[in-house]
Amino acid sequence: MPELPEAERARQVIERALGREIVAVDDADAYVCRPHSAGELAAALTGHTLTSAHRRGKFLWVETDGPELGLHLGMAGRIVVDEPPEPHGWDRFSLEFAGGGRLALRDKRRLGRAVLNPDYSHVGPDAAEVSRDVFRERVSRSGMPIKARLLDQGAIAGVGNLLADESLWRARMSPLRPANSLSTDELDGLRRMIRAAVRDAVRNGGVHTGRFMPARVRGGACPRDGTPLSLDTVGGRTTLWCPTCQV
């Protein structure tokens, strides 16, 4: 499932299309473009130029010299620019540009979204950009397990299941620790590990490239000390962690 690093890579792809004028829009997929009817996004966006691309957590939006376009990758989507149409019909939403070229939301599972003027007021501050003081306050205000707190997109945006396990392993922190039991130093260290894990994942191709990820399988062993990993469900998500070095 795309997490913050995948969304950031998608934002960087969108940047390749900035400055281009939209001459046609394929918004025929009413499910992906809900609640808009077919043709509504086309009428609003055609003739406008993409000016900037933004991200908060897993949520993307593109400013134009008219309305904003919100995009979400769903569980398996990605953004492609200047690629030919996908032959199986997996380009669920697309823009065509003056002079040629296109941008598409390519999504085999059809769980992505395209929406005009999105409202992301329910989304917390971005996990890769949140300040130290805001991170401390937002994460520590709950007694739920720290992994569950990181997965709460209203608290901190962008951390998914894999990024949470990678970051907690790097921070040597049990995913079961109550969030409000963490000291200031522990919160600061966790924030640093999240940011480092995001930087590595963006650079290397996605969250699946993390240092903990090859071991994160049933029967896996900790890459640091060889301890068999524990398997739990935290925040409704499958969680693997080292009971020796994550305390």
C-alpha cells in the first residue's frame, strides 16, 4: 500500500508536468472521481495550467491557475507522466496537455481518487515535516500503543503499517508502548527515525526498501541481534518487531 514515501515520489513525478496547459480530461470513472459526475472535472480543469504540486501525508493536491485537483493513490495506484495509456484500462483519470503529453492516475485496483478542491482539514501534520514540539504534543496525548498512534492520520499524517514498523525498529521501541509513556527524548528520537526512514525510502524507491523490511516476514529474525520477531496485531494491523532490542 502506498505510504508517505510513495506519495512523495508521486508528487515529484507530478512536478514534471508543471507549467503545462490542460486541453482534455478523462474523468469518466465515476467511482474514482466521486462525488463528481462525469465531465465535471473536465469542465473545471480544461484550459488551466498546473502550477504547483503538494503533499500532506499520503494526500496529494495540484494547484492550477484555477481550481485545485486532489489526488490519492489508494492501495496500489501511482502517477505517471508522459507514458502511453495503459492497455488494460488501468489509467482511471488522466489529463492531456497542449503540445502533447499526459498525466494519469494508474490504479489496477481502482481505489485511488481524483477530486476538485479537496478538503484535508481532517489530516494531521505531515510526518516528514512536523516540528519537534508539535510531534511531541500530538503523539503523547494518547495512551494507545505507540504504533496505533502513529497510524492515526488525524494525529500525524503519512505513516502506514510498514513505515511504522521500520521506524519503531530503528528507534528500538516496542510498538506496544503506550504513547503517553514516552519521554521527551524518546519522542524526539522516534521523530528522527521516522524522518530518516522516509528520506531513505524516497531515495531508494519506496517504504519496502527499508532496512527492516527483508526480515519483516513470518519467521523472520531481527537484523540487529538475530532474535525471532514477535507477531502481533496493533491498531488493527499486522505488526512484526524484535522483543529483545525494541523495549
